Amino acid sequence: MYLSFIDQIQLNLSGHKGSWIIPLVGSVSCTVWTAYAWLMTPRNWPLIVCNVPMVILGPVTVITTFFF
């Protein structure tokens, strides 16, 4: 699912702007899940690893929607 944002980033950079709300909401959601998994004892590494790509790709997608 997260790999689809790579395609959206490429489209944004080529001038075909997409929606910014979906990556923003997804990024917020994955950030909350990552924080929750980080605060667990012991840390839930599978949950962290699964959500980190969206924590990175979501904001990049939003930034390319508005600034490129």
C-alpha cells in the first residue's frame, strides 16, 4: 500500500498533482501507531517497521503536492 505513494510523488513532480489529504491522514495515523509501538514494553518492532514507511512517504507526498 505504501509503495503507491512513490508513484504519487513521481506524478506530483511531473506536474500531475494528486490529493494531499489521504497521505496526510495516513501519515498521522501511522505516526500514532509507531509511537504506541515504541512506548510498549517490550517495544513492538514489527508494528514499528510496518508503519515507518508511511511516516516518511506521507509527508514527502504532501510536500511534493504543494511545492513541486
